[in-house]
Amino acid sequence: MAKYAFLGGYTAEAWKGMIDNPESRKGAIQKAAQAVGASLDAIYWTFGDDDFLVIVDAPDDAAAAAIGVGVASSGALRNTRTIKLISADEQTSLLGKAQKVMAEYVPPGARKAVGVG
């Protein structure tokens, strides 16, 4: 399973509802994730432009996208986005692949030398 971060904020109406009826959002988030075979890893409240950070283990990109779209469709959130997380262990492999890409990529306007013969 891969990890995904969900960030965003609550609307004024959602904040009012949570203040009027304080409750943990953990159960609702766990249930939403489990609906597509994912599991909740962590929930954090945040300062600044975002009000929350949720980390989920999901079986694939489609499941993660379904969580993001399904939850955002409630209308209680604003500025939501989903970020696929890459572990430090995966970084070495990624950089090795990037090295191969870098050796072959030709930037716009540049010409790669073609075999002289």
C-alpha cells in the first residue's frame, strides 16, 4: 500500500457545527478510508492555510482519489488536495531512475548530438 496526504480546510459552516457539537473526526475518516480498502495512519490539526493533514494507507491511486473526491463532495471542506507520499527508501531508486532520464532528456530548444559518422 502507498501513503497519501490529504490537506485542506473546513468551511465556516463546518467549523460552526464542530464547535456546537465537539467530536473527534477520527471515526468518520477511518470509515471513509475503509470503504475503499484504505486505512487511516494519522490525523493532525494544523495552523495556517490548512486546517488538517490526514495520512492514509491506500491500495492504489484510484482509492486515494476516491477518498479525496468523496470527502470533498460533502461541501464541508475547502482547498482540498491529495499528495502521494514517497518514502526515503524509495528515494534512492527514484534518483537512480532520474539519473537515466537526465542522461536522455533534451530540453526545449537544445539539440542532442547525434552519432557522427
